[in-house]
Amino acid sequence: MENEDRSTRHRVTALLLEHGPQTASELAGRLGVSPAAVRRHLDALLVTGRIEERQGAPGAGGGQRGRGRPARYYHLTEVGRSTFPHAYDDLALTALRHIAASQGPAAVRAVAEAQLSGLEQRCSTAVEQATAGRGGAPVDRAQALAAALTAEGYAAAASTIAGGGQLCQHHCPVAHVAAEFPQLCEAETAVIGRLVGTHVQRLATIAHGDGVCTTHIPGPLLSGPARGGGEHSRPGNRPAPARPVPGDRSAPRARAGAPSTSSSTLMLDRERTSA
């Protein structure tokens, strides 16, 4: 039953692609089913965003149907169109192969950077708005960037790990092209680094056969324990026995343990006191 429903809904979208917007009655007539039966499939397609419903006949000259309410026409959306085969990847590969052959790899990278410039601008605005007033730590910016990339169709998520953070993209719109031209991945990695504000490292990519694009984002913990711990990581909040304390306060501490204090310790104490 599920396969049959999927097949019928594909036929519905195919009819909308071929004949344009139609009413439920028109679709039912072409499918050879009742309007009630086709409306069940239309409702399911509306939920998934593959079609949308509008009132009134499409195009010029359309209008109200008699004295009743305007007819409801169903339109195929971009999401619905994307389910049909297309030659975008083949066209992109052909173009990039020509550029690489005639102008070299640097020209391919320039094309990749130009293609990503709009994405970088939109994500930069989203990141700045999301992190306004909350600081600009790379791991925090990565969380905001993940939301921005998800809105762009990358299905991204960010997580915090011991050494900083990770940005994972579960979908790559140009995976097939990037498999042949890694300049696309390199340019995207550079964009991520600029948006989070630090050098990042790609650990895996869908284009190379991995299940997800994973980018490592170094965090404060990589710079030593004195960073990344907030107030508790400041020197004044934890003992530092290896650092001598200058001034007269050090002399009583050294003499307080007289039975176990060596002559060299007393000599150092006198030198600090005199200094």
C-alpha cells in the first residue's frame, strides 16, 4: 500500500510538472480516480512541501469560477521539482573541466570562491545576529553557523568536544562535483574558518565517500588550562606552588618549616628578603 501511494503521488507531481497547476478534479480525471481519492494524496504532498495550493486559475485571464468560490489549483514547488532527474551536476562538471583544462586549477578555485560568496554573506549576517551580546568564541559561533547552514539546506549541527568543537554537515549540494574538484571543499572550509573566527580542519567529507562532512574547530582548551575555564581558570583562583611569591611574605613561610628546611632553601629565602 505504501509503495502504491508513493507511486500515485509521483504521478501527481509528474502531471503538475507536465501540465502545470491543476485542480483536484482535473488531476483525478487524468489519473482515473475520484477527486476524494486524489485529495488524500494532495494533502500528503502539501505536508512535505512538494506542492502548494492557491486559489484562482493561474496565469492571465484566470479568475473566479462562476458565482462560487475560486477554484483551488495545486502548484509544484521547487522542492517538488528537485525530486525529478536533472543534469545540473553534469553541466557543472563539464564547465569546470573546461575551466581546469584552459585556465588551470587556480581558476577552478576562483569559481568555487565566487559561488560561495553569497552563502558566506548570508551566513555571516545570521551568525552575527545570533551571537550579538554573547561573545564571539569559535564554538559559540559554530552553533549559530550550523543553524544558518541548515537553513541553506546543508542539514548541519555543531557539538562541543574536549578540544573545542565539531561542525557536521549531513548534506552536500555539490558532493558529486566536489568529488572531482576538491577546490570546492577547500573553499568551503575557508568560509567556515572565517565565519567561526579561527583556523579549522576538515576531518571528513561526503565528496570523498564519508557519511558526513566534519570540520574540527579548535577551542580554548587547546591553548592550555589557563584558558577556556572562565573565572575558575584565572591564576588567582588556583594555587601555583611553582611560582615564587616576592616580598617579605615569603620569608615567614620558608622559616615556618624549620625542621625540614634545607640550608639552600634558607639561602634563597634570604636572597628574596633582601631583594
